[in-house]
Amino acid sequence: MLFYLVDDDDAVRLMLTEIIEDENLGEVVGEASDGSMVDGHTLTARNVDILLIDLFMPNRDGIETIRQVKPTFTGKIVMISQAETKDLIAQAYALGSEYYIIKPVNKIEVVTILQKVIEKIRLERSIRDIHKSLNAVMQVDQPPSGQTRPSQAKPLREAGQFLLTELGIAGDNGSNDLLDILDFLHGYEQTHTFKNGFPALKEIFVAVAQDRLGVAVDDQQVAKVVKASEQRVRRAIYQSLNHLASLGLADLSNWKFENYASQFFDFTYVWKKMAELKSNAASPSSDIRINMKKFIQVLYAEAKRIQSEA
């Protein structure tokens, strides 16, 4: 693994370099004393896998630096700081930080965290390799000459099924509704290319309901199916929030929690759900809100990403 270190303390950078090299975790290919000296193109050009970055620096701090490099840098980010407040940790996660190391730097903690990040990188690469292998097998069955290959809706649906499993709702009643929504969005993008924006939730649910019922149905039947589908999807999404919050409550460094919680949900509500679970607060009093459209948009985007990597 290739590391890049950003910290205004020379001693911290030296210590981290020694830990990484002594424990055979990888190689430090660059370092900087301030965030203003780092950009995403440099990190990408050096094939950096893991960026370790201090939260507080004099010119450009870690939070702002992540905002600057994230559009082009696709590696993993580990924050380093003396601060241990929930707000800062939440902000770091929301910006894409994978893990959080507390100063003063402790060798055992650094090794443990970096090993988890490395394990996650290797797991993600293995998943991509599996997808590529499956895709290669599927390509063997080429269509007859003169015929076109059918739509890729099925592989997209399979990618969606994988994500629902990761989110802890593969067996939920609303999972089939979500997969049908992915199929609809795939077809919608083929014809509309989202040129007028992402379709409204009502349009999505109505279209899926009409596809299930067929053409010979009245508005009342469609409305009934739409209402039931919306309820199932909302419950499934809430269950996913509950699942991820449970993972985070048990271990903030759980890679599923870190990878999915801030993507699919408003992190403020993730923390609230974690607090509820910890205190066993009664759910009727909860002020947690589910952003159904955001969840569906992210689910579709992530399913497409997995499909493309396959």
C-alpha cells in the first residue's frame, strides 16, 4: 500500500513513517506539512492508496483539504487529531474520512486502524475482480450475429441486490420495490438521460405500479399499489438506517458503517439513531426523518458504479 502523510508536526510524520515501514504496512511516497501543499492530482499521480491527514493545520486544515482533494482522489482517508468530539468525527466521516486516529499517536492504534483500512481496500478490490470475472463469463454467451445484446437491467438489478445485502435489507419486504425502482430508473435514463433532472418520487412509484398492474387498470388501483409500495420502501430504508447505526454503535470503524452511512443518510440522523439505540429511546418520540429520494438516488448511482466496475 502507498501512503501520503499530511501533518504540520515533523515528529508525527516521522513516527507514522517508521510505524508504516517497520510493520510492513506499505511505503510512504510523499508528505507535506500543510494541506495547502496537497492536491488530488498529485495524490492520484503517485497512486496513493491511503492519505493520513491532520485535522488542525495553520494554513489549510484537514477538513478543507479533503474538500479540495476528494473530487479527484479516490483513495482512503484517515484523519489524525487531538480532538475527539462527535461533531468533528461526524464531519470527517461525512467528507469521506475512512477512520480517525487520536493524538498523541499510539503505535498499536495506528497499526490496528491501518490494517483495517488495508483489509477494506483489498476486499473492495476482490469484489471488483469477482465482478469482472462474472462479467467475462457472461460475455462468453454472445448474441447471434445481427442481434443486439439485451438491456443491462439484470446486471444492474444484481448490483442493487448486492447493495441491499450490504445495507442489511436484502430480505425486507421493500427490497423488491427498490429493485423494481432500479429497473425503472435504468430504462428512464436510457430514454431521458436525466436531462430534466432526477424523476420525482411520485412519478417513479406510479410508473413501477403501472408496470406491475399492466395497462388495463384504473387510477384507484394504481394509487393503492403506490401507497403500499411507498410504505414498504420507507420501512426498508428506516431498517437500513437502524442496521447501519447498530454497526456504528458497536464499532465506529466498521467499514460498512463508514462506507454507507454518510452516503445514504444525513449523518445527523445517523448519530441520532445511534443515540436512540444506546439509550433505548422509544421510537414514537423520534424526530428522525427519512430522505427517501436521496436513498434511491444513491442506491441507483452506487448500483451503476458497481455495474460499470464489473
